[in-house]
Amino acid sequence: MAKAPVLTPQAEDFPRWYQDVVAKAELADNGPVRGTMVIRPYGYAIWEQMQAEVDRRIKAAGAKNAYFPLFIPESYLTREAEHVEGFSPELAVVTHAGGKDLDEPVVVRPTSETVIGEFMAKWVQSYRDLPLLLNQWANVVRWELRPRVFLRTSEFLWQEGHTAHVSEDDGRAYAERILHDVYEGFMRDVLALPVVVGRKTKKERFAGATNTMTCEAMMGDGKALQMGTSHELGQNFAKAFDIAYLDAEGTQQLAWTTSWGVSTRMVGGLIMGHGDDAGLRVPPALAPVQVVVLAVRDDDAVVERCRALAAELTDAGLRVELDVRVETSMGRRATDWELKGVPVRLELGPRDLAEGVVTVARRISGTKDATPLDGIVAGVRAALDEGQATLLAEAIERRDAHTAEVSTIAEAAEAAATGWARIAWSALGTDGEGELAQQGVTVRCLVMPDGSLPRTDDDPDAVAIVARAY
């Protein structure tokens, strides 16, 4: 009797495959309240790696971390009408606490523009206080009607940056710096996902923003996933919260603000962007475990050499795990590590030890070979570098192969059944955007022919990226 596959094949049922990976790679479980999730240790280790790298890049861009309250007075949100209208269906509101009704309801943080705006107004007095560059790592709550672990949950983890500037140009330049240097750079160089960076249409813009810029990635089934956004808020929140400063001439001016964020949704993007029918494939630059060292047999000499090998690799700066659970079959352990997507497995048995070699199994390419134990560090580094480059190259090839150049709305809808479409925005327009939306297809972003960002919502040369999306 043939052995049943560990995972549902992607080609058979991609959403089911995704759920299988989340469960069997021990990434997360559904929480006890509908729409919430429990992130398991391995899933959280991946998030911690993402968090550490993004945090490093944010700090290099000059922002400093702070923390603001989870509970926000309801009146704060009503000060910016477009903002509260945009979030109203998703808000969780507390009306009763401490055994009594509250004098004013409080909103569980959906995003923090309002509460941070309140304190920016308090902290900013002079042009010398600007730019004010803040970031916080936090949880937020947006009541999700159609939850899916990592992709859309009622509570999720993220970072949200909030800044205030002396001018519109300064604010725009910083929002674009975050978009490119922090988000796009991280997604390309660490996640190995070649995101398309563009401008959201007015319909898709963040509530209260004057401009929303996005990073869009193609998943394994050809759908798009919004991986991160950066917003110019103009002076909308500055007006609502009186974020004002005295300029060099002593004249009071309103500040210009931005906000930007990425979330645990990136874990979902990692799964769907690189996974295969054997499970996860984690880019070596991101992997919390880059190398796992497995003892094939319960042999004292083998186990001792595996421990020494793991220590040697760790001392070389690699992230290593030792697996000497010899009471569990080698086949089961190898399958488990494949599911988790660890880039390199080193398998050592008595015969390998006698011959002075170790079996190197590369998760990304699927190849295995015997490599001399002497010089193994250099060999492992080469395998990790090769794997990182391979994932990026495969993702670029898939995106390009499944992106069609079209000229009509009908062709755009047809192309979106299996991938993305590029169509002149002048040929689509807001009417065409609405027509596509009725078919479950959205304009993911607008780009210029050379890949740069359009400067206006209606740039006559802009190209619309059209797709079905998560």
C-alpha cells in the first residue's frame, strides 16, 4: 500500500497545503477566540529573525523604538473622520471594565496614528524637534471576518513606524526610504522575495493617508500578497491632533507625518512564496536554524562527533541545532526537518565517520552528497549561499513567467486567474478597477514603466499591477 503524502499537494489544493504546512511544521495553531492564533516556538523563532533584521534596518534609518498603549480613547479616532470610517468595521471596543460601564469607550489598538499623534503634539515644539522618528513593536486587533493564520487574524504582531517632519518633501523622502531600504531590501535580500514596489490607488489607500506605497509579492499559486506598506499622511493627522512647531522664523507650522508597517503576515508570505510539497523552504539568511546535525545511529562515537561538529559550526557563526534523538527513526527526523525547511542537514553515521565524510542534504535544491569533514564549514557556507540565491532566482522566474502584458479589462481578469497582469492605468481607470473588483480581482499597485513610483494618483504613464490577492 502506497504511503500517504505528509502534505496535501499544492497542485491539488493550495489553501489546504498551506494549512497543512502551518500545522505540521509546527508554526501555529488557531487560538481559542475565533480569528486569533497561537504562534508556536518554531514559528515564533522565524518571526524573531524577521523582527531582528527589520529592527536593525529601521534603526539604521534613524528611528527609535518606543511603546504606546493598547487601549485608545474612542474620541481619538473620531478626530480624523476618514481614519475612523476606514477602520470602523474592524474595531474592537471595550465598554465595560472594572465591574462598571466606562465613562468613555476605549478601542483596542487597530493601529496607533491617533494615540501617537496625541503625544507627538505634546513633544514637538520647535523645528529643532523634527524629524521625530518613532517605531513600536506591538500587537494590534482588527476584527477579521474571514481569518487565516498569519495572513488575516483578528490579532497579529507587527511594527508600526510613525514620524513627523518639517515639510512634505522630507516626509515623502523618509516614507520612501523605509519602503525601499528597510522593506524592499529586507524582502529581497533576506526573504528572497522579489517584491514589486508601487503606489496604491485611491480606492486601496490607507484610511487618512494622502499616499500609500506597497510591497507586493507573488505567491506560489500566482496570487498577490501585500507584504508591507508605507504611508504619507500629509497634514491630516497634524491638523486633527495639533502637531505644530515653530519654524526658524518663529512662525507656527503644521508638521507632515508618515506611518509604515510590516507584520506576521510576512510569515505567511514566506510559506506561500517558497514552500513546496515537502513543506517549508526557509531562506538561509532568515532561517532560525540554518544547519541541523543529525546522528544517524545510536553510536557513542557518532554522537560525540556530531556534538563537536555542531559546536564547530556554531563557533563559525552559524545557527545550528543538534539532533541526537536516535530513539526516533532517521526517516522520521529527516522528514520533520524537511517540513520545517531547514536549509542544510548534516547526517553522520558510523560508516561516514570511518570514511571521514558527512552527508550534506540541501533542502532548497534537494541534492545530497558526501563531503569531507575537514573543511565542512566552508562547504556549509557555500551551500547556504547557493540556497539563498536559488530561492530568489526561482521567485523572480515564477513572477516574470506568470505576469502578462495586457491591454483590455477582460484580458486582465483572465490573466489574474493564474497570475498577474500589467495594464496601462489610462486603459483601466477607476471604472475598470471597480469592474475587476466585482470579479474578485484588485489593482495591487501602480508603477511607472521603469519600475519607479508614480508621483500622482493619475499619472498618464502609470501601469497597473492587477491580481487576485490574499
